Amino acid sequence: MFEKLKTGFKSLVGKITTTELKAANLHPVLSDFKISLVENDVAFPVAERICDEMEKRLDGVQVKRLEDRKKIVESSLREAILEVMLTNSRINLLESIKEKREKREPFVIVFVGINGTGKTTTIAKVARFLKKKGFSVVLACSDTYRAGSIEQLEEHAKRLGIRMIKHSYGADPAAVAYDTIGHAKSHGVDVVLIDTAGRMQTNRNLMSELEKVKRVVSPDLTLLTVDSLTGNDAVMQAEEFHKSIGIDATILTKVDADVKGGSSLSVTYVTKKPILFIGTGQRYDDLEEFNPEKFVEMILR
């Protein structure tokens, strides 16, 4: 996972450790590193920010021993990466669900994203995660367009032993979501997970329909699933979806197969919204809560 990104960071630390810490000497090393980041799917503004921060933090620092210099370089890099990954909003999903449960109201999550990102499977993984934490869950199939979407979600629901609410193909997605919330309220279900049609972020009509779903159900969270393997496309999708309908967080899928890792750094920076989970495999349990600090330690190891 993220092998190329890790190699790039290791190489940078090695080069800067043996360079005199002055802007004139740091600049060419960081310029090369910026290109390396962009080649590993880090969005250009993010690569620029990390390199500018590194130069600012290290310029003129006096260090006597090589060993200490390496620690200072690593520490500066850690802080620069964390700075682009941290947001003002941290989401404590489990606590938020508990708060709604105390009010006897279901916690509503709408999942959005384009086809092929693994959105429906991710919903099943989140359902599994919440069930293991002791919450009851119901699924809403508001993807009434894609052939096989209802059957796919229904199969996941069956395997997980949870209820799914559906209408027929071509039905109003907002009506399905509304009915599912009604079901949750009358049956005391803790969480409603709403699947929506996979949309190209540039399709205005379909985006309008998503806005309608959000207007009708007033979700507690809108989560965008993005495929980390699509690199800068993932960043553009996150930017467009956030601009069009507003998202609260992202879920990065297929992270286990991502050798570059750049989208993990970039998605948070462009949306100013946190990554909530990462998908790390095909099984229902292959979903991890995302921790920026832990992520940074992992790529700098």
C-alpha cells in the first residue's frame, strides 16, 4: 500500500539530511520532490503546499549532527503532511448515532459517488461495521436507475441479515429514502443508509436529483465514496460533488491496491472535509476508520 509515496518520502529525507539547510540548497531538492508527488497522484496545490512548508520550516536551521538533522527533517515533513490532512471538522460517527438514538430518531447517512467506486459494497461494509458496534441498520435503495442495483443491495442486505426498503426501477429516489426513514422511525432502527445512483459529477440533472434527496431527508451525513486508484480523478470528483451538493466526509475505496497513495493526501485538502473510512479489501470487514496521524506515521515508516 502506497509504496511509491513511501519511497518518495524516504528519498527526500535522505537528500535533505545531507544538504545544507538553506533555501538556495533546499529549493532544487524540493522542486524535484514536488514533481515526484504529482507523479504519485498528489494534486499540484497539495504538493506545492507540502514543499513550501518544508522550505519554510528548514531554511536556516542550525544542526550539528547528521542524526539530529534527519530527525528534524522527518519531524518537519510529518507536520507539513498533517497540516494538509487535518480539517476543522472531526466526525465521531458512533457518538453522533448514540445522540440521535437517545432522542429516538434514526441517524441518516446518504452515500454518493460515481459508478465503479464500490459505493454499494462500501454501504454493506458500513452496515456491517455499525452492526458490530451494536446498532440496528436499514438500507434504502434510492438507486432506481442502474440495472441490477436493487438486486445487488438486496443480496448484501440478505447476507448481513438486515432489512432493505425498495421501490420499483424508475421510482423517485427521494420517495424511497423518505419511506425508509419512516420505517426506521416506526421500528426503532438506529441508522438509515441510503444508496443513490452513481453519477458523473458533471451531469447536472442527476446532481439536481441528489439535491432533492438531500432536501427531502435532511441527512445527518453525506458521504462521498471515491476510488483511490483513479488518482487525480478522485480529487476532481470530490471537489465537484462538494461544490454541487455538499459532502461531510469521504470514504476512500480500494486503498489496499493503491501503490501511489496521492489521492489520500489530496481529497481532504481540496474539500476541507475528513476521510471517514478506507476500504482495504473485498470482505465486509475490510473497512478501517481513518486516522490522519496514523496514516502519516505509516507512510513515513
